[in-house]
Amino acid sequence: MTATPILEARNLYRSFGAVTAAKDINIRIQSGEVVGVIGSNGAGKTTFINMVTGFLPPTAGEILFNGRSILGQAPRKITRMGMARSFQVAQLFPELTVLDNMLVALSIAESGYPSFLRPLRNAARIERAETALAEFGVAAFRDHPVTSVPQGTRKLVDIAMALIGNPSMLLLDEPTSGVAVEEKFPLMDSVMQVVRRHGVTVLFVEHDMEIVSRYVSRILAFYAGEVIADGPPAQVLDDPKVQELVVGHGGHGRTRRAS
Amino acid sequence: MMRVDRTEAWLLGAGLALALGALVLPSWLTFLLTIAFAKGLVVQGVVIQMRAGLVSFGQGLYYCIGGYTVGVGGQMVGVHDAFALLLLSMAAAAAVAMVLGLLLTRYREIFFAMLTLAFSMILYGILSKSQSLGSTDGFNVRAVTALGWAPGAGGKMFVYVLTCGCAAVAAVLLHRLSKSSVGHVCEAIRENEVRVEYLGVSPRWMLYATYVLAAATSALGGGLIGMATGHVDPEMAYWTTSGEFIFIALLGGISHVAAPFLAATLFSTVRTYAIQFVPHSWQMILGFVLLGIIIFLPKGLWSLFRRTKAEARA
């Protein structure tokens, strides 16, 4: 018997009018896995992430997180159960500094609901936030308003905020999109380092095949709302169907894998 | 235990000094300050919501509920104690806000603003048609007592001191709120609701709590105005009254808890003198003042203090 998967989707369907964005999706992800999700635009990757995080209810099917159904739960409830996410476009609080962004995230993570009368800033919290920023190598930006920091840094702060509540699973939605080419690998290196240190299970959506094949142990290939391939990177990326429908459509056209 | 920080000490000190000022200040000035600080409290309600990204065009609703509760309490129910009346005002406003908030927190921006306006105009309409409450003329508010003591001829003075006390205590609490986790989460909601939801907190319920708190704060101001002027009328819920509160909020800015009190004082002073010198075009003068503030001090009067501080540091 295998252990209870940390995340399991059973016969998941989602349609928007006549368009079916998810068709009979069955996925089991075990704790500790790092899984990449690939697929061209409109393949259903984001729909899948949105259903898993409670943003979008599936038309039919079941989603289990640690063996418990999370269907019909609000995103905040699912977050509290231990599933955090980052966003394709970093979702931060633009007028707050990098540190205050972290402190807000931390104060919510720490206390369930934030305190009315205790100050946001206290020594212990600031230290924890600084440690988290340092882990991602962005501590130098702590007092900058987030609008003034580089895109890559914003992405890292976004991920750091998702991780500060010690989730057991992290969904990364295109962590390197909008980041300069030369920043992509360093960014992913630091993310994966931190993620491994915390022992978090990761599901990440990514367009760049080089990034995917370098960092994941398993790939799910989506096409027209269906999972057309599921397996180790070498196997999935060499699959002729994936080659034709996903890699060819991805726009990057890069099939070269890191050895 | 919670320590009193410098701003809090300063606020309490200012409240005490102003209250003691009752002994030396001329009565016209203490009256002007009573009205200004009570309005400042109403404006705090507008500002609390602005920090969370909501602009209420109908805060007059709670200002009016506060005033009428004090009036009705004294005239019809037989409650004369000032503290009890103010608590009743806040409770009445909070109760109404708890109901209306369920609907209002589903809306944002202009939709929220217009709905708040609609509710205040509904109250205006109801009060204007209620003969037992004096219709459009309103009615007089009875003199209040304080824990069994009747101030008698010193009634106005008492309300002034009471207003200074309420303003100082409210200012300290609101300052503490703005520095707290909740205060920052509210700012975060203004900036990005989706993220707050994904961090694990419901933006809607946070805004709901903010709305109810703002209602109670504004009602406190309304209750004090009722006591100070000895009269309440439906105009308190009219949309131009709510507009005045937004005017004062913009005048002061939302960056410091003292700003609404300062702005309300300036507003009352400008209005008093403008009416005196140019009785028929005082609104024009207020208009120019607001224009100047928006162009030169977009973050309100308080940015003058910020600037001096920054310069002093440099």
C-alpha cells in the first residue's frame, strides 16, 4: 500500500459554458515530491491550480488534501490547512515595504486572526521575517517599498510570504515568468534550496522546459483540459504526443534537457 | 503589559491640556473646539475605512444615529447620563452597521460609496417624515448629567471637557489599532485583497469589522454634537453632511490619528470666519481651500508635519 497522497484529484471536471477547461483529471501527489505542470496557454493548468486552491469550484469531481476533502472550502481555509501558493504576477502590498509585507504575512500565519491591539512590529517577528528574507537572499531590500524592487526580488518575496506559514505544500504559478533570462536559474536555485530545506511538497506550473526538467522529479503535461502524460521528466518530454501538442505549442520550442 | 508610546503620551497630554483649557479659554472658542473635536471623531470613522480602501459617502448615517440616540434617550426614554447616552449611541450605530455591513461589504469602490450614501438618505427621509421626532425641524436635546451630577450652567463646559476626553481616548485606541497587526492587514486589504485571502484571512470579515468600528466611532462624535448644540435634525444624515466629513478627512490626510482633529479644527475655523466675512460665498472659500490641499498637499495637512520631521532629520 502506498501512503495517503498529500494531494489527490479524482475525476475532476470544470467547464466554462461550452468550453471544458478540465476533463477527468486524476492526479496523486505524494509528500515530498516536486512536480512540474506544463502545457500551452489554455491547456487548463491555471484552472487546475485555481480548483486546488479553492478559488474555482470544479463542476464535478473530488479534491483531497492529506486525505480530507477540500471541496467547497474558501482559499483562506485551504491555506490554513497547509497549502500555500505564489502567483504568476507577484501579489504583494505595493505601498508597504518588503519587511512589512513579510510581517503582515507572518502575523496572519502566527496568530490565526491578527491581533487588534498588539503592534505588528515586535522583535521576534522582525527577526523571523528577516531570516526568511535572508534565506531567499533578498534581505538587502527589507526597507524598500515593493514597487521599487526588481521583478525577480518581487517574485521571491511573493514566494517567501507563501512559505512563512510553514505550509506542507506549495503551489508555484510560473515562478520565473516576467523574470530576466539570466535571473531565472539563480531564482529557481534559491527557491528550490529553501523548499528542500523546509521539506515542502511543490507543484509548479512553468512554461520554460529547461527550468522544468532541471528542478522537478515528475511532470504532468496538460492539453485541452486533460492530463496527457504523467511521469519522470525524461519520459514525459520524449513522449511524441507531448512533443507535438505541448512542447511545440509552448512557444519556447526548447526540448533540450539538462543532463 | 502594553506600554504607552510617545505618540500616545502626546495625545493624552494634548487632550488633558485642552480640557484644562476650559478654565482659561473664552466660551466661543471652547464651543468651536467642542464641535471641531466631535466632528473629528466622526471623521475618524471615515478615515478608518479609507485606510482599508473604502470611501463612505454616507457616514452622516452614523453621525445622525449618534445624535438622535442621545436626543431620544434624554427626551423619551429618560436616560440623562452622558456616559450612558454615548454608549447607547455607539451601540445603536454598531447594531445598525452589523446589519448593513452584511450587504455593504460585498461591494467596493464607487458601489460601496453610493450604497452608503443611499442608506444615509433613507434615514434622512424617514426622520423628515417622523412627526414624533420633529420632522425636518428635529428636536431639542435635554441637558445631560454625569454619574448623578448635574452640571447646570456649566453644561457646555462639561460637554467640552467630555469631548476632549473622548477624543483623546479614541485617538490613543485608534493609534494603537493603526500600528497593530489588524491595522496593517487592513492596509494590506486596500492594496491587495486576493493576497490577504491566500494568506489565510477573510478580507470581507475584516472590512465588516472595520465598518462596524467606524460606525461606532462616528456615532460617538454625533452623540457629542447633539449634547453640545442641544439640538438634532435630519440634516445630520443629509448627503452634504457626509460630504463635509470626506472634505475634512482629505484635508487632514489618513497618515496620523491626530490629523482629523486638526483638520476639523481648521475646517470649523475657516467656516466660521468665511461665513462672517463673506456670508454668501463661504462654500467657495472652502472649495478653494480643498483645491489647494489636493494640489499642494495631496496627503493632507499632516504631510506638513511629516515634511518638517524629514527635513529635521536630514
